[in-house]
Amino acid sequence: MDYSARQMRLAADLRSARIDAVLVTHMANIRYLCGFSGSAGMLLIHAGRIAKLTFFTDGRYTQQAAEEVKGARVVICRQPIVVEACEGARRSRAKVLGFEADHLPYSSYQQLKQFLRGKIRLKPVAGLVERLRLIKDTDEIEKIRRAVILGANLLPAALSVIKPGIKETEIAAELELQARRSGAEGMSFETIVAAGERSALPHGRASSQPIPASGFIILDYGVILAGYCSDMTRTVHVGPVPPKRRQMYEAVREAQLASIEAVRPGIAAGEVDRAGRELLKKAGYDGYFTHSTGHGVGIEIHEGPRIAKGQVEKLAPGMVITIEPGIYTPDEGGVRIEDMVLVTASGNEVLTPAAKDLVAL
């Protein structure tokens, strides 16, 4: 990972915004900027002609910080981390200190105000690091690709245990067990297994409900590998598939393919959403697609850009997004199909290798 290039880009953005230094407190942003993967720390970046970084953490992470942190001086704090970070900001002679308004706890903000009152002006900033994270570099894309493949390879194991009467949680457990055995660090989010009537719940996390004799099952899961997330959804059916449900499934599949086809550099995210949504409307399912078409994926499972109605942000090469339209009805249940897609210079590349034909078990 080229942490130095990331640090220099952020420092340049700070200078453009006339911010002398910034205190990064969101752990995903800290990992992106210097490589630290622990759960406690603050990163102070002073945007002089040559960026200077100091990483503050506690004694639990002495060895880990020494091994992982790149391009920053490491300080093992004997006082609360925020206190020593404030002292570091004062020593840097910064006049304006930015802080991550979307992530800094209110209690920590109060401490910053107390320790820096009259010495440094605090300035809330939002999305400074997240904007850098929108475009994945070559190393990031390779890590994401490996995570996607690992996740897709778990699907046969999940399908092999599905049968009427087994609990949704048992299916999720099999997925998660095989993910760990395959080398995953963990799951990207709480595994969704929603069967029968519960498949109409877009975020129906696995419950103790048994699989019915007939109906859709939505399987939505992802893995974390080398710090990067994957995300995929497949919908299968238990028992013979009635014509109305097959029609639902095909409508979602066609909408998903239409949105994927729309993915290219320069297109607004809202236009990708519209491409699939219009097909669902023509098929008579207007009002049954109740969420956005997709989102960015990287160190976190939900990143920018948001692929949703009205979003004007333009896609660019290096963005990795999901495309996941769905239909959710109270009578027939729900269907969702999700792939991860890389925006390329010439269009797009679907990273998810799993087939999308309806499987009847």
C-alpha cells in the first residue's frame, strides 16, 4: 500500500482548505492513511510543506503499532489519547485544527475544546479522507477481488445445507464457519438469511425461523480479507417455483443487468439507479423496490459513492460499487441479486463470479 501518496494527497487538500492540521479519529480512515488495524488511536496530520504525522494509541498496541504504522511517529500514551493528541496539536503550532465531525464523539470534542481553548481554532470537516477512499488503487482492487472470490466460493456450502425445517441461523453458521476456514478475518456484516415471508424484509438477518417447504430465501453476506470487504446477495427458491415468483426473479435479474450495463466513467450514480428502477416499474413492480441500488465497498462495507435516486456524483475508474436491486412483496416474499462491480476506464468489470440463474432446491 502506498501510504505516503495518500498522506501527501490529504496534506494537499488540507492546505487548499487552509487547515493547518487535522485530527483523524475514525479507525477506518486511520487504517487507510497509515495501516494501523487496531481499535483505539488518533492520527494527527500537520499539513506543512512536508506532511508530518503522529499516531497516538495506548499500551495495548505498542507492538502492533510498531509493526503496522507507516509514515507516522508512534506515541504510546500514558494519559488519555485525546489529551496527548491535544498536546501534540499545540506543539505543532497549528492555528486551525480540523476534526472529523461525522466521527468524533461529543465527549472527545468537549475535551478538545477544553484543552485547546484560546490556542487553536477547531474546524469541523467531513469526508476529507472518505473522498480519497472513493478511488481504489491497484493494491486495494486486488485485495477486494480476493475477498469477493472467497465470498462467492462459500455459496455452494450454504446451498448444501438448505432444506425445509433447518433454521436460518444454521445456514448463516455454515457460511461463517466456512468463511473462517477459508481464511476470512470475519464477516463484513451480520449475515442475512431470510426465507419465506421473511424474504420480504430487505435486511432480514438470520433468525431461528425454520426454512419453509416453499418460498424464496435471500442470502446476503460478505467477508473481510486483508482488511477489505466483500458483499454479495443471491436468492434461491425452496420447492417448485410458481410462475409469478419466476416472473419476479427475472424482473430483478434484468434490472440488475441493466444497472450494471449503465456503469461507466462519467455517469451520475443516480442514472445507474434509474436504469434498473425503470425496468422494474415497466414490469409492474413500482413501489416494491424500497432501497437504493448500491453503495461503495472497501475497508468498510458501506462507503461512497451511494448509488441511489437523485445522486449526482459521477462514477470514476477505480470505484468499487454494489449493484443490488430487489422486489419485496407481502404475498410472494422478496428477491434481491447483488454483485460487486469495478468501474474501469472503458466501462466496468463484474467482480462477483457466481451465476445468477434462479436455483430451485
